[in-house]
Amino acid sequence: MVPCTSDGVFSILLLTVAPSLEVRDLLLRRLMVNWPWTEVEQAAFEDLKSRLRNQPVLTAYDREATHEIHCDACSKGIAGILIQRKGEDQQAVAYYSRATSDAESRYHSYELETIAVMESLIRFKFYVMGKKITVVTDCKSLVETYKKKDIDPKVSRYWLKMLDYEFDIKYRKKEMMTHADALSRCPVGGKEILNLQAGNVMAIRKVNEIDWIRSLQMQDDDIKHIVDIIRGEVKDKEKKKIYNHDYTIKEEKLYRRVNGKDDIRITRQGKKMKIEIVEEQRKKDGKPEK
């Protein structure tokens, strides 16, 4: 969406300008002057969106890599970015943001930051469940709470939902968190939170299904081997010829050609998980299982 307020323009600058408050302040100092939005700005805006969705900024999930979730929140929205580290390199795997509700917009910043961590963990569940990760935030109070035994009852409900995940929390200065800050200032919608807080497993499955399939495929050794051969990372000319005939890769997911059509190949574990999720939702809805 094209920015139509100073906050919207500021969010774009957070992603495009070097992290210098002085530079950004100079660009936005004259707030009463109309900001020109011509074909040049529109082209730059579209280019930015494209770069954020593609390599080298965005990358495919690798279970062997180190992972972090960078979180941020403000009165307008909450956000999280799943970051993948390999050596000195770091790239985004997935993004998450949503608008705050009318009631949430009046919450204390500390509570909003806690919600951001909780929902980001849920959003990226299929990437981070069962492995140790690091959560990065610019909220010092959140880091201190993580170390305490006695937690404020007001936020304890959020922490209870995070007990299934193994993670450390690290503080980073606000100036170094502009990427997450930009997403929280320009969030996407506000409906998803209703499903997340209610524990609506079916809704979470719908939101995450594409990422979930890709994540499961990369955790299956057989599928990963096929992908590596097709991409040429494993040298085997005979198998590559066969696999190129039987399979194709689209949006980092492996498809098998069946009767002239491309069908996603999901692991047995993945199918089992999917059935369990559906059955759990049926129980919650009070519907008989089929």
C-alpha cells in the first residue's frame, strides 16, 4: 500500500536509509509540506517490495542454520521477522505483522512487546518448534522479565503460551531494529489476532500452510536430497535427469508431476500433523470426527 501519512513514509525510510536518526529526521522535519509521490517514488517503492520478497534478502529455510526472531511493537501494530544465520550472513525467512485492536492500541508498550514475541513464536511455529532459537527485542523490560521467577499476572498468560518453545531473549538498541520497527508501523490487517489468542488451530494452519509445507519438506531427508540434486548441489547426472522429469520446484517447494499436473509432495509426518490439527479443531468445535 502506498504511504499516505508521515508515519508511512517514515517506515519506508527505516528500510531504505542507513540507520541514522539524523538523516531520517532531516527528511521528515518539514511535516507540513506535501510529500511528492511521483512515478519515481512509486518505482522505488515497488522495487523495495520486490527485494524484500526475493534473494538475497529473503531465503529458504534451512534447519541446520541458526535462527532468530526479531520482534517489535507499537500502538499501531506488532511485527516479527524470522532471521536465518549462516556464519556472518543473515537473511530473512518470513515476515509477520498485524494491526493492533482499538483496546490494544492503549496497552503499555511492555505488554505489546510481550504479545509481539508470543505471536511471532506462534506464527513461525513450524520453523522453530523443537530447536533452540534467540528472540531479539529493543525492550529491556522484556529481557528482565525473562530472567525473573515471579512474573506480573497481567502478562503471565502470554508467557504461559511461550512455554512450548526453547529460546533466549537478547536486547538490541532501537537503532539496530529498524527492520522490525518498519513492519510494526505499517502492519497488515487486524483479524488474525482474534484466532491466535483464541487458540484457533485451524486458523493458524490456514495462515501458515505454505510456510508449513516448505518447512516440513526441508526437514525430510529424502525430499531434501531430491531438491539438492535438481539444484545441482549434489552431483548425479542420471538422477537429475529422472528428477527433472518427475519433479519441479516452485517458490522453494517441491512438486511432483502427476498426470500432467504439479502436485505438492508432503512427507508422511506432514500428513499426520495435518490430520491431527484438523481433529483437534473438530474437538474444540464440538463436531464429530470423521
